[in-house]
Amino acid sequence: MINSLRGMNDILSEDYERFTYFINTATGIAQKYGFHFIQTPLLEETALFKRSVGESSDIVGKEMYQFIDKGENDVCLRPEGTAGVVRAFVQKKLDRAGGIHRFFYHGAMFRYERPQKGRLRQFHQFGVESFGEASVYEDATMIMMVGDILKKLGIGYRLKLNSLGDNNCMPDYRTKLVGFVQECKDGICEDCIRRLDTNPIRVLDCKNEKCQELYVGAPKLIQHLCSTCSDDFGTLKKILQENSIAYEIDTNLVRGLDYYSKTAFEFVSDNIGSQSAIAGGGRYDRLVEFLDGRATPAVGFAMGIERLMELIVMPESKREGYYIGAMESEAIDFIVKLAHKKRADYKVTIDYKAKNLKNHLKAADKANAKYCAIIGSDELKNSNIWVKNLENQTEQTVLIEDF
Ligand code: HAM
């Protein structure tokens, strides 16, 4: 038997209902916020992710599904959605058009990680990206949008917030941090030693407990922000407070992708185990330029759909449409025709086997139909159909032409 690859799941039946319920809910909210759908390819040039997510990140360094295609192109399955959307934004010359451009997307992402609960190799994200708005109000709006989606789905969360500074204040801070970490270099893990050369800020979210103990006294970035970054961070906190969105400052929140500046945030759930991040995002004002576009401020987020599916409180599913069945086999052709007509306006489930009434009622209940409509030999003779409303349990026999 051939099974699906490790960390790659099928989505069907009840899971699919949850999946589409999530997509519909998130799409509806993104549209209310004025975002438009964008779809980018699953496969992109590897260079796109090297330049955006960053060669020093785990995602690019260790987790890419990368290969040389038949035309000798170095390509990979997208590990995340932002880079592709930025590429499309630049390729379509929207960076030159000016104004604000807001997109949402959803689809499969691929990371060759060690699979465990909540961590897959093929997973799905719903994301949004906003281009052209430098105001921190847009950052707050992103956070509110995630909050609205989670609220609509009945999902509780904690919001973690940090500022990663900008070109003005980050370099000085980086130097201070490197100085601090050099002092305790003998006790830190190999990954952190490597990070010192590649991307020192990432030592802050090292999962090694010993490293974390050593970094307790490390300089904090939010205490070294320049006045612009500090004012923006203050405004962001004020907007969130005014809109009753609770947050925790997490000075170690640096995110696993290299393109962020200023605002960084993550929504976590305490109810799904160790892979607790259900959404993450932030500002990335320099990425459009990195990908050869005209400098354009940008901010966005992405939510992990599989993790959210564990938490969604589904609305009670209402009975819908018709179940049509026949008690005699000579009526089957007739009910097929009837179902075809009814499907113009309703969901119709049909059984091609003649059955007794009790079995049809059971099947109609299983199909969650609102009406069970049955044709027996009497009904066929008299051009009637027997209909039971499964919600209020009333029954009637009506002429086919009135059905
Ligand atoms: P990210 O934090 O890497 O951000 O991923 C966003 C979300 O995707 C995570 O919070 C998590 O819920 C889900 N996720 C990530 N990896 C996996 C996995 N292996 N299995 C299951 N779920 C996973 C980004 O991808 C950025 N592009 C977000 C962004 C958009 N920033 C700005 N705009």
C-alpha cells in the first residue's frame, strides 16, 4: 500500500468542513477589511526565498523542498506566502503605481521539518499582505483582523508583541547583543555560535534552556529603539489598549524569518500543545526593495490552518435540502430526473437503491437533509410524492407537479 508522505495529510469529510468553514470565515473578514484575493504559484525560484526569508533562517537553511527542474532551474516549493506575494507585487509593477494594495491568500506551504503534533511538512496558511501604508495604524489593523477571525471561530489566544527596530537602531543593538553573547560564548549551544555569525538576533529565541538562562540579562531591543520605532511601538500599544486587545510584550520574539523590522507579533494558543503559534506576522518595510522593487512599506500575517482546525468551534450544522428515495426499483429513473431538476435550487442527496421507508428515513437523517421525499408504488401510480420535514417531523403527500 502506498501511503502519503510523512507530515503530509489528506483533508476530507469532517476536516474538510472545518477547513472550508475557516477559509470562508477568514475570507469574509479580510474582505470586510478591504483586502483582495491573490494566488501565487506553489513553485518559485529558490533565490526568492534566499533573498527574503534569509539564508541564515532554518526555513531556508534546513527545511526547503528544493530541486533542479528539467530546465536546470533551481526551484523550491514555497515554505511561506509573503515572498511570492512581494514578487508578484513587484513583477506587476504595483510598487510603481503608488497607493495602498491589500491582498489575502490561502494555500499549501512546504517545510521539511520534523513532523509532530501541529507541525507538518505540507500545511496550509491563510495570510494577508498590505503594501504602501507606513502608518503603525495598519499594524494595529492587522492584529485586529487576526483577533476578529479568532473571535468568530470561538478561539481563545494570547498575543505576543515585540518591536525589532529598524535600520537606525537595529545595528547598534546587534553590536551590543553580540558583545553580550561573546561573553558567555563557552556555555551556549552550537546553533547559537553559528547564529552569532549569521543572524545574532535569533539567539534570543533559542529553544535551548541553558542558552536562555545565559541570555536572561541580555540587552533588550525595546530598550534600545530609536525615537521613531519607540513612538510607533507606543502608539501600537495604545491602539490595542483602546480596542480592548490584550497583549504581552515578549522581548525574545524575533520570528523565524529575516525580513521583519519594527512590529513583530505572534498569536499563541494554550490548548494545542507545544506547537502553539496559531498566527504570526509583522512589518517588513525593506523586503520590496530587497526583491528589486521600489521601497514600499509593508505589513502582514499568516495563520496556520491545521493548528486552528483543532480549536475551531463549529456552528451547529443545520439540516439542508432534500433526500430523495424510492421504495420500488421501477421508480429509480423517475427520482434521478426529479433530483436533477431540484438541484437547480437545492442540495439533493439521492439513493439509487430501492429501500423500505425506515431505511430511507435513516439515510436522510445521516445526510442531514431537511426533507425526506419518497416515492412508493402508490405514489408512482398517483403521481404523488411523500415528503417528511425532518426538522418539525410533519408529513404530507403532494402532487409531483407541486413538489
Ligand atoms: P510563520 O510564523 O512562519 O510566518 O508561519 C505562520 C503560521 O503558520 C504559524 O504561526 C503556524 O500557525 C503555521 N505554521 C508554520 N509552520 C508550520 C508547520 N510546519 N506545520 C503547521 N503549521 C505551521 C510566515 O510564514 C510569514 N509569511 C507570516 C507573514 C505574512 N509575515 C508577514 N506577512
